Amino acid sequence: MNDIGEGTIRRIDWTELTPVVLLLRVFNITLGFRILFLAMIGLWLTVVLEYLAGISLLTGLLVSGKELHLGRSAILIEGIGNTIHLVQQNPVLLLWLFAVVLVWTFCGGMICRIVAVRLTIDESEPAGSLFVFFRKHGISFVSSLVILLLGILCCFLPVILAGWLLTVPVLNYVVAALFPIPLFSAFLTVLLALGFAMGFMLLFAAVSTEGSDGFDAISRMFAYIYQRPLHYILYWIYCGILGWLGYLLVFFVFTSPVIQLCWWYLGDSDSIVEFWLDVFSSLPVAYVFAWFWTSSVAIYLLLRRSVDATPFSEVYRVSAPKVRVLPTIKPDEHGAPEIRN
């Protein structure tokens, strides 16, 4: 029996009584150095890729310290619209999208793994174990996305085929007679696409927590979302409120006063100082990304407990590599070499 302290009758585990209190830890964990650092790396790599591709999706959010403001939501919506328009005009930009997915597969996967260990067993994943985990299961992050997108495409193929055959004079009657088939395919396409749009972040949370492959992550995502849809929506609303409060705290308490004070004292300084000030001014945006991945893991743990009755303490642990020691060779009493364990 664990020692619960002298004079303590029973220690109350509030996460077991009211599991939703697990979401209260999201803010504290999001402000961790490693999580914010990974989010900052992913953010600036995305900005660099946007600059190379001529896209301004996130660049407008990283305003200079002189121009800090709260109109970032409108900038982001405008950037998304411009990006979609550019991708439609230039399909080569799909390579940019693939590169961005790879960047956040690494950064988001690392964040999810760190958060999964912190929320379950309240330990900090060592850097060595973190890279070992990503080396073993990093392909699962990508494969879960690829498998699901291919599944959506395969479900939509009968609809595309039916559209082509409707233009043929004779085969259009066959398509009309067999129309329930493309209709059912369209239903499956919408079902998969809706689940992907709502819960793609749970794929990373499942791989990080369970150490599973892409198929297991996809099955868990759909099972949790469609069995507990109201729980899922309410969890995100609750996390959204906490995330907005945390963003205001980071913006008004840490970022804006520091930036304004530096600009007031330093004035127009050299480009190197301005670069560091711009990097620091991107902290609130990096916090948003870190909060997003942290919240996804917390929500995944809550859904897993609700659907599968799995305790919060269960998480995949990286096994330490086995070190094989060679036997020693020593001479026996006659001077002949022999192997000794």
C-alpha cells in the first residue's frame, strides 16, 4: 500500500471523481519550456515555408513588437482564404502543404508525446526516450493521416465514376438503376470526412498515448467521436475558454509589456535585436499551437476513459534498449583461455 501520509485517512483523486478537472492542467502543461519551444519551431518553419511558397497564412499573425494587436483572428481567416485561392491556381503548392504536414507531424507528435506522459503518470519524458519513441512510431503519425485520406478518396470514387458514366448515352440508365451504390458511397465519404475534420488531432494523441499504428489510431478516433459526440464538443468548448484566457494572459502579461518596454527603451535598433524581439512577439501564436496539441491529448484521455473505461495512468512506455555484454575470456588454472559469464 502506498504511503498516503500520517493522519490521512484517504487521498481523494479528483480526476477519478470529476474527470473533467484534467483539462485544468492543460494551461500549466502548455506553458512548459519544451512544449512552447517545439511549437515555436513548428511555427517558424511554417512561416519559412510560406515565404518560399509565396503564401501569407501565418506571416500576418507574426506582427512586429510595435504593432501588437488582437485582430489576429481576422488576419488568419483572410490568410486561409488567400491560401486556398493560391492552391487552386497553382497545384504545385500542394508540395508546400505536404511539407507543412511533415513539420507539424514532427513538432505536434513530439508535443503530444510529452503531454501524454505528463497527464498520465506525471513524469517528464527524457529527450532520449522521446526520440526513440518517434523513431519507432513516427511513421504511425503520417500513416494514420494517409490511410484516412485514401479511405475518403476510395469512398468517393464510385461517385466520380457515376458522374463519368452519366455522360454515356446507354450507360446512364445503368447508373440510374444502380444509383443507391454511389449514394451510399457519398454517405460514407461525408461520414469519414466529417470525422477527419473534427478529430484528426486525436490521431496524434492516440499514437502518442498508445504507441499504436495508424489503423488503431483511426479506429479509436471514430469510436470516441461518434460514441461521445456531445462530450467531445463540450470538452473543446471548455478547452477553448481556458485557452482564450491563457492567450490573454500570455499576451498582456508576458509578451506585450516586455516588447513595448524594449521598444520604448531601445528605439530603432539593429536588425539582430529586432529579429529577437519579433521572435519573442510570436510567443502568443506559439502558445495557441501548443494549447491545441495539449488539449487534444487531454480530450483523448477523457474520451478513452468514458468509452473504454481505461484509467488515466495507462500509457505506452518506451522500453530501454537491451545491452548485451560479451562474456569475458580468462585463463583457467592451467593457463588455457576459457569463457566466463
